Amino acid sequence: MNMENNKIPQHVAIIMDGNGRWARSRGLPRIAGHRAGVDSAREAVESAGELGIKIITLYTFSTENWKRPKSEVTALFGLLDNYIDKESDKLAKKRIRFMVTGDIEGIPEPLKSKLKKTIADTVKNDFLTVNLALNYGSRTEIARAAKLIAADVKASKLNVDEIDEGIFSRYLYTKDLPDPDLLIRTSGEYRISNFMLWQISYAEIYITDTMWPDFRKRDLADAITWFGNRQRRFGG
């Protein structure tokens, strides 16, 4: 892909959708789709670095996903645990920073401890940031931010007249990240699914019919090419 650096989105967020349908179309259990999806996530991370993206956020597990059968939830966390075990050393070698957006305290042990250790071990890496939206829901995030702001106002740490969009953003999970420039949703669905409602207010939204387990570097490159042809006006 030949494209000027200013046409490459700094932050790409992906709603990884279609694992279950991918598995069902092949007569496989849902966990097979999730397992194949891990391979796609691994390739997306590698491809992001190669394409010049600086931050990639993957919608890994939503607050609504707790409603799924317990066996599926357990299997999902097992896949993530295995991913961390296999990839943590590679993250360090490739100067990849690992982050989690969401309520990490709600993640079961020992996975929670592994996540925190990987976050701490990679905090100084600067080549690429891999951010997992994990136990994440945007409405919960916004409500949490409002509560934190209210508490600081009550404690006289913040003047209510000072509150603006910039102040509010500092109370979100993503306070240390720029907003996504590009949002990708796979499997042809046209929903935001409670994902980064505040942060994607001016993101370009790219929908692909490709199921997540089939998503590869060429698909990410297609999305980047599409993004490069957009005129971003930010309401102007």
C-alpha cells in the first residue's frame, strides 16, 4: 500500500464481529470461531505496526457479554489468558505497549494479574499501542465518569464551571489515548454496540462484510485506503 503518512489513521478501533456465525456456517461450535478470531487479532496487531498505525483498539469483551452462557465466557477468558502467555514476551521485543480499556477489576483471577503485569511491563514501549476494550461498555464508562466528576466537585477538587469536553474526557477509561480516527466493524453489521460512544464522535466508520475470523492484513489495508480517501471536516 502506497500512501502518505498523513493518510494513515493514528488510532484504529475495531469491533470484531462474526465469530459465532463464522463457526455456525462451518458446522463448528462457537468457541472455534473465537479461537480463529484470536489468530485474526494477532495478525491485525502485526499488520497495524507494518502499516504505520500507532494505536489499535480491539473490542474484546463487552459488559453485555456476561449474559452469554457461562461456558462460553469461561472459554473466552481462557483464550485471552493463553494469548497473554504466548504474546507477552513478543510485545516487549517489538516495543509494543499493552493497555486495557474497561473495568479490569471485574476480570477473574489469575487473568487479571497477568493483564496488570503485562500493562506494567510494557508501559514504556513506543512502537505500537495495543489496547483491549475488556469488560467494557461505553454507557457504563460515561456514567462512571459522571460519578467521578460529581465526587470531585463535592470534594471541592473541581469547580462545576470548569467542566467542559476536555475535562470530561480526563475521567474516561481512555484518558491517556487520542480518540480513534477510524472505526472498523466486521461481518456487515451496522451497529456501534455500546462501543466508545464519546470517543468516536468524529471517527470515520468502515463496515466490511468480512467475518472477523477471515479478517487479514489485506482487509485492514483496504480500510486504511478507504480512510485515506475520506475528507475529514469535523463539522466544519
